[in-house]
Amino acid sequence: MSHRSGHTLVLVVVFCLFVTAFCKFPTLDHLKPKVSDKTQGRAVVELLKRLLGNRSTEFIVSVNRSLSNDSLDVCELRSTRNDKIYATGSSGVAVATGIYNYLKYFCNCHVSWSGDQLNVPRPLPRLTGVLRINTQHRFRYYQNVCTFSYSSVWWDWPRWEREIDWMALNGINLPLAFTGQEALWQEVYRALGLNQTEIEEFFSGPAFLAWNRMGNLFKFGGPLPQSWHVNQLFLQLKILERMRSFGMIPVLPAFSGNIPVGILRLFPEANVTRLGPWAHFNCSYSCSYVLDPRDPLFLRIGSLFLSQVVKQFGTDHIYNTDTFNEMTPPSSDPTYLSAVSRSVFASMTAVDPRAIWLMQGWLFFSDAAFWKPAQIQALLHGVPLGRMIVLDLFAETEPIFSYTESFYGQPFIWCMLQNFGGNSGLFGTVESMNSGPFKALQFPNSTLVGLGMTPEGIEQNPVMYELMSELAWRKQPVNLSKWVSLYAIRRYGSTQDSLTAAWRLLFASVYNCTVPHYKNHNHSPLVHRPSFHMNAERWYDPADLYKAWKLILEAAPSLTSKETFRYDLVDVTRQVLQVLTTYFYQDIADAFKNQKLPELLTVGGVLVYDLLPELNRLLSSDRNFLLGTWLERARSSALDEKEAQLYDMNARNQLTLWGPSGEIVDYASKEWGGLMEDYYAQRWGLFVETLVECLDTGRPYKQDTFNQAVFQVEKGFIYNGRKYPTTPQGDTYEIARRIFLKYYPQALKRLK
């Protein structure tokens, strides 16, 4: 080789590395806003009207996509002579995020699921020069396939509108859009020749559709009424139009191979595998039928469905489907796994040649025994590099990119999962969240293309989502203590030192779980079926929680008019009572073991007749903690009483038994007013009663016998037909103060 050609080669290599670093994955370039700059600007103006009312006219909005020359969003804000703020950005989302950044850091304002604090100074604080906010991350992803069942299943359009506004303010440009797909599946199945009974035997009820879509279960909680299909389809069209109006890129569903059994009647020769049971379900609701992606019928069904999706919903060329979600593949042969992903991708490109496949990387974690490097690489490499994006779904705790050489070259999104099942409970992993995305960027040959939030359930721990969404626009990790102090100021619109001190304590303890591999299911005995084998461990020192509780309560008298403050007062007090329940449980167990009946009666009596009723009163005093709201939303989705009863059963079952016989009992537990009184407290009452009876009669305690009895209580709640309040009752501050005076000394005593 000549000296010159060697030089040329080096230049080519350097150029290639440069291109890889700065123009990562040109195969993703077509994923961009569909609507005009003008439409995006109009969408932001309308959002500001909804958020700020008359004050919205003090913001001048302009969208100009040429502001960004590398497809990374940017927004610039400056003050005008007449005290207005002029905001121009590369997309509607960029402008909304820029304005929210200004509202947060210059006006001390805050927007959350649990209330807003929008006391905007008059006139607007002036900016000296240009405030420029930009992101290193092409995509900011949001939602988990489970969120559509755990949180948004009963939402109407106003609630969706509010969420899409929240997404825009928090910089989300790649949201999952899974609503209404069953209506299209119904058309596909009818076109193939299935009858209505076969279709109805397949779809689960609304509260369980996420797992029906993933091939985990069928039929349970169904059948889906036709009115459900019509309403959800109508809702999806509005959701998509609004998402796109901000310049977001909605992710639409594709086919994974999960089919109704009726397909076998029509195509008896099809290569179909019946899977084993999922979770603790038996085969009357699980053991799904999965069509082999290499069977020609797979391409036919997948193309039929995606054609319907594109026809009804339009397309932004990105689709989600998950093969083998919590299901072990029939073969670990790399050739087979590559063929599977190749076929799934082919069913997309047959309809949309520019398709990108977005895949959840959860399977690599949940079935790590199966997914070894060779298997992961085979599945990922069945799709051309750059035509698949992998969601590293639980990266704050279990980053998969770090041991798969950055997903073997496929682009990925670093995601915070944060919550399982929509459980109540303070929780966070602030240190790993704060450093993780930056480590992922610096990882050798990193294929990172975005950050994401993938909670199974939302509407809790708003601070975690605010921090995570902000990190996508930061150049380096934040100073956590300083960041949370400013959060406290804007959340309440108050500069009281006791509040910033309280939040610093919370961030250093309950919000900073550093236990390796910790999964945030709410493990508290409070929300689990009582037994002598309950998890009483904590990842933090309760002393910090109690100090924060005291500080928040001291600040309360002047702040009870703020919804954000009342919510946090309830939430922190609720967390304290959750900890105390664990202590009471341990005392109950000790008293029984040592056969001390008077002690058992005393401690059991306090828990069942005072602590839990007080907790129920506290939760019932805030609109964000009401069982009635969840049930009312479910019932109001119905057309008639029969549908209302079906939806009511779905809504109650998901929170409690999660299956006909408690297959995933308490997975989606919620600490809500009404549920605390009629479900959790009833179980604890029966437990204490049973133990007292055992000591009284000298009979041993048998868990199986108790389980049968408590199952009747649980089932009784699902069918009790009771209407629960949808408006708060009682004075939050008075209730919290009474609880504090009664239980704070006890809490401190426990620390000794």
C-alpha cells in the first residue's frame, strides 16, 4: 500500500468515526415532526392559554426547525422591551420545554400530576441576553406498555389533553400511542374470517389489555363491548392529532405473533406454539397461542394489521412490538432468534418500507437465564443496524447496554422505570438517575439516541419525573441538594427553610435507593395479604423521614391552600404510617409467637381500630388519593349499567386480586381512601382476629386456612357494589396534625 493511500484510509476512518459520532444512525433521520412549524407554534400558544389563562399573551411563540442543524432540539428565549418573553425553538416541544424552564427557574412555578403552582410574577422577570436551552438527546421517550392499563385505562379526553400538555412541557417527543388498537384488531380478525364469539373470547377486559397485547393473557375481565372500541378509537385520533401538533413522533403498535385460538380453525396448518402459563394464571386465561414469525401467515396478519394502523392513524414510521415479553422462546438457537426478528421486521417493512422497530429491552432482564450474549445479539442483529431502537427499560437499576456492548450496535434509549404497578409509596434512585445517562453517553462506542421514562404506573413521586425529564437538557449531572431545594421553592411557591431542609432529607434517604438490583414494588406489609413471612426491609433510615415529616408539618399552617403542599403532606404522612404499620406487624408477630394475648390485643387493636382508620381519613381528605375517582372514571366509560358493572369489576380487581383467584394479588396496590378502609384494614382485622382466636383456643395458625378466609374478604370488596366518595372529605392539615401528635412520639421511640 502506498504512503498516500494509507493517509486516505486514515482520513476515511476518522471521517467515518466523525459521522458515527455526530450523525448517528442516518436511518433515523426521517423520524421528525410531520406538521408545519406554524401548526406547532399554534399548539404551544393553545397550551399556554390552558396553563396560564390571560397571562399567556405575555409569551410570544415561534417555531423554526432550521434553528437546529443536527436534529437536536433547541429553544432560545429573550425579553422584549414591553416585558414579554419571546421564545423560538426548533419544534413545538422545544418551545414548550424552553418556556417551562423559564417558568421554573425565573418565576418559581411548577406543573405536576398532583397540582400546579402557577403564581407567575407580574411583570415577567426579565432575561438579560439570550437564555438558550438545548439537548444532547435526539429522542425523549415516555410511557410503558403497562401504563395504559395501570394509569390511563379510564382517561377521558380532558385528562389526556392535560397529560399531552405535561409531555410537551417536559420535553417528550417520542410518546407511546397505544390507545384504540383493539378496534383495528377486530377488523383484521373479521377480515380473516373469525366470528364475533372467537374475537370476544380473545380480548381481555380494559384493565388488563396491556397483557392481552403482549400475549400474556386473554379473555379475563372481558368481553370488550363495541362501545369501548368506538370510544377508544375516537380518543386515539384526538390523542394522535394533539401529539403531532406539538411536533411529537407517536409510536404505534405492530404485530408480535399473539393470536386468538380461532385462527387455528381457519388455518389448521399454521405453525403455532401454545405457551406455558404466565404469572400464576392457569390455561383458561393464559398459555397464549403464538404464531411462528417464519410462517407465511405471520407476514399476512402483521401486514393486514399495520395497513389498518397506517390507514386509520397515519404514521410517523416508528412501531412498537415485543416478542417474548416475560415468555421464554421455544428455542435458544441464535439462527432461530435472528429469523424471528427478521420476520417481525419484514411484516413492518412490507407495509412501511421506512419502518423503525422500537423494542422494550425488558425481556433481557426478566429472563436473563435465557438471554445470554449470543441470544441477545442474534435477536438484535436480525434487524439492520439503525432500524431498531431498544428501550433500556430499567437502566437506573439494571442497565443492559453496559454488558451488551451498547446493544451490539443498535441504537438505544436509556430509561428510568421508577414504578411497578402504579404502587403508592415514596421511592427514587436519584444518584444513579443523575449519573446514569451521562455514563451511557460516555460508554465506549455508545449508541445512545435518547433518554426515557417508562413507569408501569404514573401519578406518584412527581419529583422523580421532573428531575429525569430535566436531565435530558443538561450537559452534566445536577447538584442534587441544590436542585431539590429549588424544587421545594417552586412546588409550594414558598422559600421557607424548613421545606427545603425537608426535601433535602427526603432526597438523601427515601429517594436515594442504592440497594443493588432493588425493584420498587411496594413491599410494605400494609398493602400485602397478611402472613408471618412479610418483607419488612427498608432501603433508608426512617429517622430522616420522620424529621422531614416534622419540618413539613411545621410549615403547614400558611400553605394548606396549595394543592401541591396538601398532596405532599398526605404523601409523607402516609409513608410514615406505612413504616409504623411494619413495626406494628412485627409486634403482632412477636406477641403471637410468645403467646402474649394482652399484648396482641393491644397492638392489634391500635393498628386495626386507630392507625388504619386514621390513614383512611387522611387519604380521603385529598382528591389525589381517592378510590372513588378511579371507580367513577371506570363506570363513566360505560354505555349502560351492564357495562358499568364490568368496568367496575375490572377497576377493583386490578388493584387487589389481579386475576380471578389472586394470581398476582396486590401487585398494583394503591393507598387510597376507601380502599384502605374496605380492603386493607379488613384483612388486617381478620388477621388479628384469627391470631387471637388461635391463642384463645390453643390451635396453631395455618396460613392456608387464613388465605381461604381472607380471599372471601378480598372478593367481597370487588363485588360490594359500594359507591365511594369522589370529592375529598375532612381537613387534611387537622387530620395530619392529629396523627402527628399521636404517632410522632411512638415513631421516635421505635428508633432507639
